[in-house]
Amino acid sequence: MGSAGLSRLHGLFAVYKPPGLKWKHLRDTVELQLLKGLNAGKPPTPKQRVRFLLGPMEGSEETELTLTATSVPSLVNHPLVCGPAFTHLKIGMGHRLDTQASGVLVLGVGHGCRLLTDMYDAHLTKRILWGSTQAITKHFFNDRTLRRGCNDDNNYWRTCALTTTCLFPDHVTREKLDRILAMIQGSHQKALVMYSNLDLKTQEAYEMAVRGLIRPMNKSPMLITGIRCLHFAPPEFLLEVQCMHETQKELRKLVHEIGLELKTTAVCSQVRRTRDGFFTLDSALLRTQWDLRNIQDAIRAAAPQVAAELEKSLARRLDTKQLPSPGWSWESQGPSSTFGLERGAGH
Amino acid sequence: MALSAQQIPRWFNSAKLRSLINAAQLTKCFTRPGRTLLHGFSAQPQISSDNCFLQWGFKTYKTSSLWNSSQSTSSSSQENNSTQSSLLPSMDEQSQKPQKIPSFDSELFLEELDELPPLSPMQPISEEEAIQIIADPPLPPASFTLRDYVDHSETLQKLVLLGVDLSKIEKHTEAANLLLRLDFEKDIKQMLLFLKDVGIEDNQLGAFLTKNHAIFSEDLENLKIRVAYLHSKNFSKADVAQMVRKAPFLLNFSVERLDNRLGFFQKELELSVKKTRDLVVRLPRLLTGSLEPVKENMKVYHLELGFKHNEIQHMITRIPKMLTANKRKLTETFDFVHNVMSIPHHIIVKFPQVFNTRLFKIKERHLFLTYLGRAQYDPAKPNYISLDKLVSIPDEIFCEEIAKASVQDFDKFLKTL
């Protein structure tokens, strides 16, 4: 069971990280559970070793000594002597979630860890849902979560949560919120184009933009490709954000800025990731399911999708990386020399 | 000066040995291996001895292994790890060797080399002698794992069969050294018989010895005195067996230390003698662990959490583990249970199990019940849910009976947290 189990443990799978759990503890817990499952298998068959024993030869009257080969069991392979067969597993973490955030978290095991960076580089879109309260309530529980939620941000946030002077103003309406969200989306879209290093004047870039496939080339700050308000019940509102290269801190800052734009204050009370690439909430494993069997099944279930997505993204990257070659059919109307310059600038 | 006194005999030895080589003393050297083999153990081939006396400082362990192989009782001593003292037992056996050259000091390791005249590999030997040369690969003189020695040491084999986990013991080098040096018949057997007397079953011996491998260095008399002390304090035989099983290091504590600890618990908790006894039998770890966390936790319960003294006593007799719980976890759990779930002190006292469960479990279940509208913890009102039902029962039963929902609903709810 041990080595067979290990051979099935290569790939990506998603877990649901509950709030309040550090990502490192999660990773360690998953590793421990997997090792427990792997070590619970059958122990290896005991080795035999050959010993040559001296003894009198059979069937002879004189005391003639001869060597006879016998195989005696050896304890070298015994699990109590060697220890557990598996002591360490390579488990990698996808896009991290901080302590207060919850949601889909992608983990890679064994060879799957290589795919993690590919997934990140493939810039698969992630969506995050969160709920925010407009005014700071005085209830003890909310206060504490807010304060804790803001703990990992700088002090700036903590003071925001502590100011109880802001009451819920009447001037905040849904239309204003939508307008602000549209503004945010627009500015981020421009940033996306800038970071992708594409010149939108080219046909290929335009086609990519139409299909929604523009991705930033290198490291970039958080880029929001889509944001909308799902639920507006003052003082609370729920936003759905589709973004890339995000951090929880920046998302919470976003909520604060929305509040400022609305001429009031807003605090983020919950950040939850509902989707990371093609791993959705349905495929995420809950805490009770973090054992060998379930993880192996999850890896197997996710394998075809992972392969397909990576092929697609690799093909995309190869497309953009391909320099003007003679056989390249291009429908661009521009002169070939400028076209070559543009393509060069695209990298 | 001592060195020069030793050096002279060394040269004298080597001169003598050379003379032995040159002389036709081959028959003599053949009879010696034959004699050692009668004891049934292998001897290193004659060839290795060539190196031995030429580089006497480095390979003396090899010679000691050569000559000790004939002594079956001390088979384990040859496999010692690096320490210098490993050579000392071999010296005792030297005195038993026949035909030892008696005139020199026993500190000289070169003496045994005299018995073995160097043999050239080219010299012809008879078939019988050839058969009797056993050329096993030598054991490593020092190793970081007991795997290398387990096949050659009866002690280790018997311990493995008992169930002792050698892979854990080899992490402590002194314990591993000790085990290699001990003899099963003489030392270990007595200890095992004593432990069986105390009341540990056969199948529990392995786990006990894995945890407390230091017990072999304890004196058997002292151990008996400590057990007698426990009996004198009215711990029954079964009680003592349970305590020793759960806290393997208990018998390593001296009588006065045990006395102090028992006294501490009696004073601190102010419980009756019988209750203190029950407490200690249930959680003997209290006696072997550190006392600081216990003192701190008592203060936490009293000052920070605000429980009265008799309430604390009641809770501790129900759940002794509370005394050694982590302070941070305690305060977090209490904070959630008291402030968020709004459960007053007197109800918490009735169900101290909440301090023994993980916080996330309490949180998840409470939030689920709130979502369903069933979070009623007041015994006076209808649909009351007691705390022990909240925390102690497994998920499926909780979902069906308490929350009256399915497990899938619970999972879906967890994914919205």
C-alpha cells in the first residue's frame, strides 16, 4: 500500500481553508495525515540473510566439518528497527491565504508542486467573495473579528476599526456603489493592459482582449478584471471580485477605499475565495476529508482539468513568444517592419 | 616515562613476533583458531591480524573483536560505538585468554597480538582450516543507527520481538550504547520480570520500554522501594500498574520527589486524600510533568476566568486534563463560550468538556446552530441543547439529532464560513 499509495500522490488538489487557521499549520496537518495513511500500509516482507554454518557433514563417520548455507531471517527491515517507511512528503502551497481569510486553497503533492508555479504563471483568474460592513457595530463579537481581521494590516486599519464615531449615513445608495465599482474596474483594466505589455493596436492583442485572455506578463500588483456588488443591505454589502495576483491585504484596502469614495468608512469583515482557477468550492476538501483516500481521489478527479488548462496556457504563452517567423500568417494590415517592432515590444 | 616503559615491550613484542613469523611455527598458529572456533563463533581471518599489530593505535578494536568473538556472553560488547571505554570490557576478557604473555601490563593492547603469529596469505593451509575461516564483513565500529547491529546482537533481537521501537531509542546515543552493552539474560530479564510484577502486561512492555529506556540504568532496589512507597500511600496494585503504564517515567522519580509532588497537589487543589489519589491515577502525567503550568492554570481559572474555588475543584475532578491545558487555548475557548455563546459560569461548570475540545469544533457547530436558529443553551427554555451534546458527539449524530439537518448541509454551511 505504501509505495502504491505514494505513486498516486502526485498532482494538485484543493482544500477549503477555514478562517483562523494559519496556512502553514494547514500544510503540516495535511502532510501528517498523508504520512499516517501511507505508513499504515503493510510492512515490508522480512529480509533473509545467508549464513554459512559449520557443522558435521551428514553421512560420514569421521567428524568432518563442512559449511552449509542457511537462510536466517534478518531484522534489518523490521519497522521497529528502521522506523516508519515514509517520513517526509513534498507538499507545496498554491496562492496563499492569510489567517483570517478562508476559501479554496490549492495544494500540490510530489510532482504536482512543479505545476503550482505553472498555474500561477498561467494567470488563471481567481474570484473572491467578501462581505463588508459599512458601519462599525458595537457588538463585541463583530468588533473582535474586525480587529483581528485588521491585525495583519498596518496600524492604520486598527484605528479604523476602533473609531466608532461613524454612523451609517443615508447618502450611500446602490447606484453610487455601482458607479464606484465600475470606476475601479475600468482603472484596473487599463493597468492590466499595461502590465501585459501588449500593444492593443495589434490584431492579435485585440482578439485576445476580446476573448478576455489578457494576462500580466511579470510580477504585478493586484489586478481586478471584474467587480460587482452581489448584495446591498446597508450597512452591509457583498462584493464579488475577479482578480489576479491579489493579496488579502490589498483586498481589504480596496474595501476601505470604496468606503472613502462613498464619503464614509468601510471595513472588510470577511474574505473568502470561492474559486482558484478551475478549483471551485465543490472540489475543495473540508477538514474532515484531509486523509489519504480523499486526497488521492481529489487528485485523480482534478488531473484531466489540470492537464487541459496547462496545455492551453502553455499554448497561449508559446503563441505570444513566437517571434515573427516566415510561415506566420498574420492578418495585420501594418507594414511588416513596424509589425516586427511591435511584436518585439510585446515582450 | 610510562610511555617509554611501554614502548620497550612493544618493540620487544614485535621482535618476538617477527621471530615467530620466520620460525616454522605454523602449526601453533593453526591450533589457535581451531580452539577459538570451538565456541561456535566466527573469528576474523588470520590475514587481518597483519595490520593489527603494525598500526596498533587504530585497529585495536578490530583485534578486540577478533578475540572477543570467542566469548559468547560478551558478544554485544564488541559492537560498541566510538567511546574509549568500549575497549575496557575487552581487556577483562584478555585475562582469560590462554597463553597470554603475562609479563607486560594489561594496558598494552599489543599483548594479544603475540598469540597470533602473522600469516601470509600465500601459505598453504589444510581444507579443514580453510573451511573454518569465516570472512564476514566486519561490523562498523561506530554507527548512528542500531540497524547495523541488530542481526548480531541477541539483546536487540529479543527487544524487537518484545515490541520495543529501536528507531526511537537510537536517537538517544547513551541509551543505544547502554542497550548494546547490556546482556539480555543478566540485566534486562530481571528488569522485565520486575515490571511484570508491578503489573504491566506483556504486550505493553514494548511501548513502556520505548518511552522509558532509561530504566535500565536504574537500580532495581530503588525501583522496588518506590513501588513499596506507592503501596504505602494506599495505591492499589492495579492503580500502580495503570500509573506506570500511562506515565512510564514515574518509577525514575525518587521517593522524596514523588512525595513532594503528591503533597503539592493535595495542598494546591485542597481536595480530600481519596480524590487526589483518584486524580493522580487518572492522570499520572501530573506527577511526572512540570508543576509550573499547573500553578499558572489554577491562577487563570481563578483570576482570569472567574471561577470559584469549589467550581474549579469540581471541574478538575471531572476532567483532570484541564490542569495541564494550554493557557492561550483555554482563554480563547472560554472567551468564545462565555461571550459569544453567552453561556454563564454555572452551566460551564456542569460541562467542563468544553475545555477539552478544539475551538474550531465548538465554533463550527455553534455557528451552524445559529444559522438554523436552534442555538438554545438556556436550560429553562424549550429546545435546550446541552454543552456536552454540542461538543462530545460525532458529526453524523450531531447533525441528525441536534441540528436536525443532513451532513451535506453541514458541509455546505462550513464552506460558507
